Amino acid sequence: MKKLTIRLTVNAESKEWSIAPGDLLLDVLRREGYFGVKRGCEKGECGACTVLVEGKPINSCLMFAAQADGREVLTIEGLAHGDTLDPLQEAFLDHGASQCGFCTPGMILAAKALLEKNPNPSEREVREAMTGNYCRCTGYVKPVEAVLAAAKACRRAR
Amino acid sequence: MFDQVDAYHRPRSIREAVRLLHAGGSRARILAGGTDVIVQSDPSIRSLVDITQLGLSYIRKAGNAWAIGATTTMAELEDSAPIRGLAGGILAMAAAACGPVQLRNMATLGGNLANASPAADTAAPLLALDASVVLAGASRRRRVPLAEFFSAPGKTVLGKELLVEILVPAPPRGGRWGWSFLKLGRTESDISLVSVAAGLQLDARGTCKSARIALGAVAPVPLRAAGAEAILMGQKPTLARIAQACERVARDVSPVTDVRAPAEYRREMAGVLAGRALRDCAQQAGVTL
Amino acid sequence: MSTSVVGKNLRKVDGVKLVTGGAAFTDDIQLPGLLYGKILPSPHAHARIVRIDATRAKALAGVVAVLTYKDVPRVPHTTAGQAWPEPSPYDTYLLDSKVRFVGDRVAAVAAETRAIAEKALGLIEVEYDVLPAVLDMEQAMAAGAPVIHDEPDSTKIFDKRRNIAGYILREIGSVEEGFRECDLVIEREFRTGRQQHCAIEPHISIAWLDADARLVIRTSTQVPYHTRRQCAMILQIPVSRIRVVKPRIGGGFGGKQEMLLEDITGALALATRRPVKIEFTRAEEFYMSRTRHPQILRMKMGARRDGTIVASQMTVLATTGAYGSHATTVQGNTGSKVLPMYRAEHMRFECHVVYTNTPVAGAFRGYGCPQGFFAQESVVDELAHELKMDPVEFRRRNAIRLGDIDRLSAQLGEGREGLPRVVRSCGLYQCLDRGAAAIDWERKRTARPRPGHLKRGVGVSCTMQGSGIAGIDWASAFLKMNEDGSFYLQAGASDVGGGADTVLSQIAAETLGVTLDKIVITSGDTDITPFDVGAYASSTTIISGGAVRKAAEKVRQQVLQVAARMLDTAPENLTCGANAVSIVGDRRKSVTMTDIAMQAMYKDKLQIMDGASHYNTDSPPPFCATFAEVEVDTETGKVRVVHLVSAVDPGTAINPMQAEGQVEGAVAQGLGYTLTEELLLDELGRPRNASFLDYKIFAAKDMPKLTAILAETDEPLGPYGAKSISEVPINGPAPAIANAIYHAVGIRIRKLPIRPEDVLRELRAGGML
């Protein structure tokens, strides 16, 4: 089996990994210790494996690792700066938006991408941006509240 | 899942991509967004031909038409100002309805068409706009009207070729146009039970100069409801006329029963959705029904 | 009583690791030498294994073990996570020579990689003698139906030859007499579908032998202790040689109140002497784990003209699938928690639970109540309509009240005689009041129908549940103090995501007079934490919390003893609060918890520590009034929920934010149950929609406006007045929506899920179109 080498940036760190051509990005990320990227369905439906590639949310279960060569990937582990949590993470904590927490990394990243593009989203736009992240615990109520609150906090900070 | 894949190619030219397809035979698979390839998990795949570096992500004017590169993503279509402005934005709407944002960032227009699901959301607007696709083979390119591109569920006329471009002619000028795109699903992010893309062009007297009704998910391939269109052509659109056209739509589709809905319900909904779309088009084109 | 930690919206104690993607879940570890395990599922709904040969599979490079029924002990058991002796039939085997549903275990493989394991499955040669299958529960008891459990060593099955896993009959008074007294009797039939839990984390277990050759099982479970006991029995090793560890769980909802993968993973670990992981794919999760019990219910209720419900009778046919996990207990609840909602003098409940060659049903949030309340609350609505009474008023008139005794529960405990239930706290009426106000009931009930094809309506339902299983659910907790004035809390309880760790920590902190950050909790590890039945029956806050309160109270006494000596006074003169102990009335005379700890540990040479066990002899019901506003599209049949109000009496909400979260999540599952979710099988018993693509759960864009209301009361049997909240809100949406549809368009849908094509057909039949 011929291995490939991919060079990419993960959470602002340069990585060089040896992979098989058919490896999926989700599997490689978890193999390399990024446990925050979750396996929920492997069919690109639940969004638990969401990562940001050049700032865009994608399902890492639907991307070959080889396609990540030369790209910039952000996982949940790269969101906080040392001990300083991202406003979205703080908002999720303040609003009780994480119950079991399995969908949380994917949701937060999808929300992060939304707020980068649209700092003042409506509730409808937040729901639209998060509709690819299934949650079975929260009914989405507090996650949506948390994203709107984080957006407000970010706008105030600016 | 893809442990049998032993080669991943990222060709730099269309010629090289086609060559790799030939070399790999039935075990080579084109990879653009990957959203269908990976989900389908075909264990016979041995080589992947990644076509995202061939410069096929673009949206540009080509004479009287819009040329969309095959690897343009749904997200790019949905965000594109010209596509949003084209034909009431029906193609942009269909791209936006393709699935959640994670999917739209990867899924490509070419992939959506080449996958040829009877329910492919972008097919109905493209058919309504008389789009065609450009296929690149080893030695030549050919242009195929989209209406002739789909042959059966999951099957197209693609040989050992690459779908490289989708050409969408600007709708004919004159009079007033109205456009509509609607889909029905069990939830907001569902594969369509029925999708409809419609366009009506009315002249200065309010007579229908052009009627386009395209449907997805209600036949083996996405189709134009030619019979229903004929009922509207050359006439002033009225509620009764539109109802007649919808009855024809419901008769002319051939839906199946699946886990999403029974065939009879889809048949009926094809008529209902076509009616809503046509009434919306007529109103946009200035008619009070 | 004013509290400083209980009742506050404090951040979850495990919150930071969840929002930063910390390695907290079962799969978030790397183990050297880890093998990948996989189960070979049966392709047939009913078959005998005539020949099974794993030679070719074993010969594949990278395969380390293959197990068939010939390689493992045959120990009849139930997989239901229930207290021993489990009331469910002992009809399941680690591996068997017969398969009873498409997806049943045929063999198991452990290999170096997932790909090799999957390939190995295909190399196991199996010859089946395919038997006729029964897929339809209405055919299961018919003469000549194939017998699913014909094996002689299965026990606790009510009638093997007729495929009856369980049978229940209970009556209070005489419904026959009761109905004769009534001016109005309505009898209707209802059908409910096969819902799947769809926890975003599938079932996963990892097993290995530690350095002492003890079997360690790290697993996504709601019931670590039951799992340990059952694995010991099945694998024939002592309980003391097994450790079950429950990390963070990605959702359970009852699907993980089951010993599902732990036994087979353990068997592979024992066979290979290496760590083995089995994780279900999403498809396997749909049809090879557990589902809700589908039911056919006949509901008959009678009332006098003055609006008093006199008699109610429920007759249920349910299928438990191929194995009897939770068979009698779920269905027992359908009667015992539902009928007593109203003060009918006469009640009768009869239920047959049958086997079919279909995916196995088990525990699922609500545990039989969603089915029962769908039937009862729909008939109650019809009664109200016929009697020309407002549906809310009719319920107010008849619903259970503070001080009432529910005698039906005395007959329907968890598989045995239960205990009579006394209602010691009842916020139902506040729930009705506040819920009605939130949805604007009066105005919307009398609003004129809008013109056009969209019709709106509002409907209501009253539901209740229990809080722990009386006399059976029990828990224990242990606390010990550290130098810095903090306490380690060791609780057997299973936090499956609802925030139990936080709630238990809040209870401990409140009792000890410390801030929440001074409690460090470990839960769900059978080596470290004392026993707890696990997270089910809405028991964690009230039972596990009760144990925590008791243990904390005992530790508090020890703290006060030390402080009393330090402050030269009697313990009765002291009060705890804000991480310190002070003399009542003289706050300046105080010592900090840190001072006390250091004194105890290094001067007195005393470890402040203690534990306690707890159970209740009653199960205080939480109450829930659900109001739904719907919009029916009469051209497409689509039902859109515009607004859903769920008003709940949970007793005291220990953490109101978490409590609301439970309501919101339960309602979302209830909405799916009502409108979109159903696992479908084909004519051969194979799943047709085992994926999120084809089985639709509600996503963010699908949710209606959702209002969660907490109408708190004070329950004497619960810590700080708490009852429970995690299940009851799931019972409300289906009947509230069905009743709202009736208000909107005058049709009654009696089958779940409510599909657009069904609505359209009823509209046509009712002459509405």
C-alpha cells in the first residue's frame, strides 16, 4: 500500500502526516489525537465531525485526508487561546448549551464560521448555519441563544 | 472504508484527468466535493482522481450565457451575485436548499449533476433554464443539453469523460418574467419529495410567451413537464388555466414509493407545488389572478 | 428555605472540557495494541445456524480472534439494565445457534484494523436454515405462528409457544360497572411507531485486561453496575474481576440502559488478551441496538354528563422485538403512569407484549408513557369535545390532585407488586395556568379560522411520570475532605449528559455549606464509586441526589465536630456557609473549611469522610402540561408546529438552566416521535431507513418556537424538594399536536408518526376538502 505524505496546517501548527490514499480526514485527525472531532454517522449527516477548512465548515467524514494537503484546518482544540476561551465557548457555558457535549465541538465551529462571515445574524440565520449539526439533547434552544449572545458580546467588544 | 484505494491523483490538466480515468477503468472515480463518492462507499474504487485543481471553479459570462465550472460549490453558487440575479435566483435557491452548510461547502454543481439522483435539487432550475453541460473526453469536447444528459436514476450519458462546465443561457429578453423554485421535504434538510422550478414569460398583453416547468424527484430523471407547458403557451394565465396545467403535471410524472413518501402523494404534490410555483410566477410577471 | 447553590444556574462542572473538545468520551483514548471488533449480523429475520465455520476468517492476516456460539458459555440472561432479579425474560445469549431478527449476532471478530475486521466478517461461512418469520405483532400470537423462543433454557417468558413475552392485567373497581354509569363512552384505537434514540454518540465499548488481569470495560452506558453484574454472569468471572468505567456519554435516552456491547467486547478481550473496541456504525445503531416499543392501544373512557370521568380502560398490544428487554416494565408503565392521571373510580389495564422477528425494543425516555398518553389524551380531548367543555377545564376537573393516592401503581411495580403512590406535591394546575397563558389559549381556541389553505389550531395534553422506581431504585455516595477545604464526591450515578454530575455536586455543596468549585465529582466507575442503579426512571436527582444529601449531611456533622473543638463550642451552635463554619449569630468567630481540613488531617489525624445509601418507597410524579399551536397546510397535509409550550412541575429545580434544557431536549424528541420518526422494515424484516438521511430527526431549522416553563413545588421525598424532569416532557407533544390538528381541521389522527399523506387522506375522508 503506497503511502502519501500530506502537509497541512492544523490549529495554526504545521503538520506532516503519512496517510493511505483512502484515509478520511476524520480518521486521520482522531488518530493524531484531535479527539474533539467526533464520529457520529460517517455519512456527512450529523455534523459531529465538523472542522473548519480555510474558515469554512465541512464534515471531515466526507473529506479524504489527501484533499486536506496544503490546506488550513481548525478543530475545536484550536479555538481557545491558552486558558482564554473563545466568546462562543464562554456563551455555551453560560447558557447551558452543552448537555452531553458530543455535538458541541461541531456546533461551536459552525457558529464560529457564521460569526466570522456575519457578525450580526438573525435567529433564522443562526438556525440555518447550525442545521447541519444534529443535537439530540438540547432541542437547539440554548445553543441558538448562546450563539446570539456570543455575537452580541463580540459586537460590543469591537 | 476506502482501504482498497491505492492511488490518489491530483491532475493538473483536464487531459491528464481524462487519461487517468481511462487508465483506471471502472475502478477510477472522479473526486470533486466527495460528498457522493464517500457516502456511496463503493468498495471497488481503486483510484481517486481529484479534479479540484483543474481551474473548474468559476462563474463567468460566456456570450449570452453563464458558464459555471463543474467544481463550483453549492455555497459559491448560493453566494454569487450573478447567480442570485439570474432568473429570480432559482438556481441559487436550489443550491442553498441542497443540504446544510457543511455539505454546501464541498458539494459541487458538476458532482450533483453527474451523480444523477432523480431528486438532485439543482436539476430542476437548470432544466427550466435550458442549460447544457460540456463533457470533455480524450480527444474532443461535446455539449449536451441537460434534458438529454440524465438517462436513468443514477445514470448519465457520460462516457470516459469529465463534466467540465455547465452553460446556462440567459432567459430570452422581452416582456416580464416570473420565476419560482419550491421543494417539499419531510424536514427542512431532507432530500426532496418533490422539487419544482418554474418560469413564465408574459408579453405586453399578458400572454404567455414562454412557460418552463421542471420537476425533480417525481420521475426516474428530472424532467420538463412539456405537456403542461403547452397548455399555458400563447394564453393568458388564469387560475383555471394554471389548474389545468397542474393536472397535466400530476398525470405526466411517474414517481415511486420510497421511505420518504408514497408515489400517489408525490404525484399529487407535484401538481400542488407546480400550482404554487406558477401562481407565484404569474404574480411576479404582473398578472392579478 | 433559601439556598445558595441549589436553585442556581451554575455552569456545568464538566462544561469546559465539553466546549474545548477535551478527551472525555469512550473513544477518546489511544491504547497500544487495540484491536477492532465487529459483529456479524444476521441477514435473516429468523433462522437456525446449521453450520458455521470461521476457518477462512481466522486465517486472514490481522485477524486475532473469531467467536461463534461454540466458543462461548451459554448463559441465559436479559440485556436490560435493571436491578436484580431483572423482571425481563432471560432469553438472550452471548452468541446463539439461532438468530431471531435481521441484525442479530451471528459471530464476532477482533482484528488489527477496522478494514480487516470487516473483511473477516465476509469470510465466516454460515449455512442457515431459514425459518418463517413473524414481523407483524398482530400475527405473533396467532395459531401456527413461528415460535421465536423455542429454546428450553430461556426463562421468565409468559407463554413461549404463543410468543408472549409478558402479560399484564390489573383492575381497580370494575370498569364494566363504571361504563354502565356513564352518559358518554368513547373507545378508540391508536398505533405508535418504532422510534430510535439517535444519540449522536453510537454505542461503543472498549475492553481490556489490566496488569492484574482484571477485565476493564470502558463503555458508553447508563448502567455501569448492572453491566458489571451481567458481564460477570455471562462471561462467568467474578464481579470483583471486572471494572466498568463510564466516561462522558454522548446521549443515552434509554438506549444505553442496556448491556449491549460490553459482553461481546469483554469476550473478545478475554480471547485475545488485548484491548478490543466495538463501536456501532450509525446504520448498526438504528437496527442492532434498541428502539421504542411499538404499540396498538385501545383506549376506552367514560364520563358522566357533568364532566366527571368515571371509568377508563386501556388494552395494549405491544411488541418487544426479538428479545424481551424491558418488555413488561415499559408496558407496565403505559398503564400505571397514564391511567391514574385522572381520578376515575374504575380503571383497567390489560397488555400483551409479544415477540416478533424485528429489532429489539427497550427503554426509551418516557418508558411506555408516550404511547399511553397519546391514546389517553386524545380520548380525553374527544370526551371534552362531546361534552362541550373546554379541554383545559375538563382536565382540571378530573386530574389527580395533591393528597391523592394512586392505587393502580400499587399493582404495577417494576415487574412485581408496587407500592401505592401518594401525591405529596402537585404543580399540575400551575402548569395548566401558566402554559395556557403562554400559548394564549383562550384567544386561540375561539379565534375564527383563517381563509386560505393554512389552518391553525391549539391543543393541550396533561401528563406525568415518576421519579425513580419505588422500593427498587437505590443509590449511594461517598464524600471525603481534602486539605484545601474541597471534597471529593464519589457517586455511582451516571451522568449521561443531562448534568447529573453538576446537580449532585450542587446538592453536596449546598449541604456542606461550600461553593460549587469545592466539590470534585467522580461518577460511574465501579472500582471507585459506590453502587447506583444507574440513570433511568428519572431517578438521578431524587435517588442519587438523596444519597448525596445523606452522605453530605453525615460529613457535615464530622466537619462540625472538628470546627466545634476549634471554636470551643458545641456543634449545635455552628452554621456552615461560604466555605466556612461560624458560630450562629457571631460570624467573626469562624474557621474556614481549609482550616478545618488541615486541623483534621494533620493535628487530629482524622480523614473526614462518610457515605450513605438511599432509596424511596414512593415515586413522586413530576407533572407536565403541554400546549401546541399547529398550522395545517390543507393542500400538502404538512403539519407545522408554530409554538410548543411545555410547563413542568419538577419539584425544586436544582439547576433551572439544566432543567429547562431537559424540557427542551425531551420536547424535540417528542416532536420527532409525533411527526417524522419511524424505523421502517421491509417484508423480510430488513431495515429500510437506517440512516439520518432516511430517518429524520429534528434539526435546528425544524424546531418551532419552544417555551419551557418550570412551575416548581416542594417535594418532601426529594433532596431540597426535587422530583425529576428528564422524561415527563416527552409525553406531551404527540397528543397536544393531535388535539391541535383536530381544533384546526376537525380530523383525528390516531397513528404516529403523523405523516402529511395521512392528514390529507383524513381531510378528504372527513369531507373537509
